Amino acid sequence: MIALVVFLGNYGKEYASTRHNAAWLLEENLPFKSDFNWQEKFKGAYCVLQKEKIVSIAEQVCGVENLKVASNITPKIYFLKPETYMNLSGESIAELAGFYKIKPEEILIVHDELELQPGQVSLKWSGGLGGHNGLRSAKACLGTADFWRLRIGIGRPDHPDVAGYVLSNFTSDERTILSQVFDVLSKLLCRILVENPENFVKEWSKKKVNV
């Protein structure tokens, strides 16, 4: 079961609306964001919610009838926004995980994904890193790539400047798509946290959100 959810992004107002900060934008649009009490530690901002609170949130967001709450939910679930730059995110993740004795397989990293088009999302276990510097750092600091990923599609640019592309702001059309993607991902994230994430891998290996 998931014990730590990491939202990857770059710290600073200048990056707030960029494609590389898709995960931070998701966090800001979660319907239960008011339940987060962020604290500064572990080279980032982190908070924790008790199991009972997570289940209550999931019931409100998804509906009780749509949930199959697992019996082995972790007692506490931590949330983390590394405030290092993207390529050092693993330092923050490893510090928190080490302090609270969270295993890599209990970690879900939410991040932007070039290989998925806007409107596409994916839940993935382990595997390649797709050239994502935040994931590379996580693997280097955790010593393994065996962690969960929730991927938010941003698409590839039609030019070679990938770095410039991911550090550019979303277009207005992309923001419209994202708002609908975030609604879907809010529900999925809740279900992942209270059910077994393995239940969703097949359905969400590469899913197009209806926008």
C-alpha cells in the first residue's frame, strides 16, 4: 500500500504554471487540499494524514459505493513536495522515506510525462525513467526504480528544445484539458490510497481522459 505521495516540481513562482510542474498543479487542484497542513522539512514541504481521514476523504470524493477499502491501509500517509530543483528531488524523497522508514515500493511519485499526450494519464509500477530528471534523482537516492508513478501527459514538442518546452507555461487550451484531467486524477488518487494500487495498473496503463 502507498505510504508516501510525492508531487514533483520546481520550486519558485516562475515555475508555478510550467509543464514540469503538472504534479504541483494537481496538488493545488485537489478537492481535499484544505486538509493539507504543510510543514517545511526534508528539503521540501510535507504533511501527513491519518488513515481514517484518507478513507473519509475518499468516500466524499468518490462515493462510498464506488470504493473497496483495503484492510491493510497504512496508518499514516505522507505527502511531499520537494523544494530542491527537479534534478535533486530524490534527496528530499530519500530523507523523508528514510526518517519514517517508508519502503520504495510504498512510494507514489506524481510527475509530468513527455511520452503521453495532454489528456492522457498513466499509473505505472517501476520500469524506465523516460529521461525524467526527477525520476532519475529518485532512483539514484533510493537505490532502485521500484516505486509507483502517476504520470500526467504533457506531450512532446515539435522542436528539439525539450528543456525549454517543459519549463514553459501551459497554453490556455492545455489548461482547459488539465482541469478535466485533475478531476479524474483526484478520484483515482483517492482510490489508489485506500485500495490496492495494483488493481488499477491494467486499466490505467495509458488512459485517455474524455475531454
